[in-house]
Amino acid sequence: MNMRLLEEAILMGMIPKTVVDNLKHRRCPFCGKSTKNFTFKDKLSEREFLISGMCQECQDNIFNEKNE
């Protein structure tokens, strides 16, 4: 994740500061749980983590709702 771009987005009011703080401290931006030793159920989930920083539980909650 490009932290410089995230910080610029905060300044522009596009992303809440708490989201970036969570990402900087290796926590899920949605629930705040630590992602330091997290495991993912598949490669797609790992890839999503690299993009969004979301833990597996939040990914399941968000993406399963869209599929129902």
C-alpha cells in the first residue's frame, strides 16, 4: 500500500484518518484487529488483503453480503 497516497487522500477528506492509522499499525481498516499473523483462506483473499488491508473476517462479511 502506498502510504503517501493514503495520507494525501486524508488531507483531501477522502479517507478517515482512523483507517490510515489502522493500516500503518497493521490492523484491519474496518474492524481494527491485528493482521500481523493473519491467515487467509485462499490466494484471492491474500490479494485482497494486499489491496485493502482487510482481515479475512471482514472480507467474508463484505463480499458474502454482495453474493447473497
